[in-house]
Amino acid sequence: MNPFFTVGVPSSKTNEQFIFEKYLRSAIRSSRITLQQFIVILTKLSLCNYNMRTGIIEGMSEDSHCHKILSIYLKNSFDEIVASKIVELLNHMDRPCYEIRINSRYEKKRVIFTVPISSLGQDIQENEGYYLHFGFTKTDVTNDDEMNRLTDQLSLDSINMIKNIETHGFSNDIMLRWQVKAYQFSRRGDSL
């Protein structure tokens, strides 16, 4: 099982500029420390299970603002090891959608992802994993309301995408249509 998949097509055309693959090339790979943090976060996520009925990642806790988060110690851009919120649950009313949080000096990079949920009797074992869909830098948008709208829009698009894939049964045709492919990463960071 490969725990990570990329999705190359957004539900809404207006979100094409935020597709994860593009963001990986333009923002995450452009900084050694950001790439290292991202690999550490993916490594941690690959070790986490999630509930197949609810989509909630096991081991999440609540922060002081009552947000569900996953935290670890990471090396920051000043070469200090600090406690970092690496994943935050964005919403869980209908379906969970998550945000990977990569914080560097003056930037807050984010990657939006979802997980498939198994209804009773449905087997999704071979496609169980994390679906990396969008990426953006929070500090690129200076208006808080605009940033919240963008986050909500990308979260909803990610949820719609995984629902559409699930509805059509993870067939090869559907995976091709949504340009879903297994995402390989190296823990050393040399083959992303």
C-alpha cells in the first residue's frame, strides 16, 4: 500500500492554480528546510492510521482553540527543534478535510488533503491513504477573510473530489479522469 496519492484535476477550474503537484515544484522544493519539513510530516502521516468509517486520523488532540491537530517536534528554519502543529482538521461536519502546515520564516505553506471513507460493505483497501490535492502559501493572501474563503473553497473542492472518486468505485477510468497517481517520496529528500 502506498499511503499518498496526488490528484491532478480540481473539481472547480478556478482552483487549477493551487493543484498540489504545481505547488510542490514551485514552493516546497524551492527551500531545503521546507522540503525536509514536508518529508518529516509525510513520514509521520504514513505511520498514522485513520478510522475508515469517519476519516479521522488517530492520535489527533485538541489545541487551546479546540482545533483537532497532530503535533510533532520539527527543526525550524533557525535550526531549532520546536513543537509544531503539522496537521489540522479543517472541517468534519460532512467529511473530514485536513491541512498540512509547513511554517518557515515568514511563510505559512499549506497542503490540503482528504481520505476516502468506507461505507458498510465497501472495500477500499487498495486506495486507502491520503489524497494530496491543493497547496498554497497563506502569507501570499494578506486579507484574512479572503484566506478563509480560499481555504474553505479548496477544502470543499477536495471533499467533492474524493466523494466523486468513491461514488464511481476507484476504477482505473475514474483514477485516470481525476489524474490520481501514487505519490513517492524519499525520506532523504533526494527523489521527490
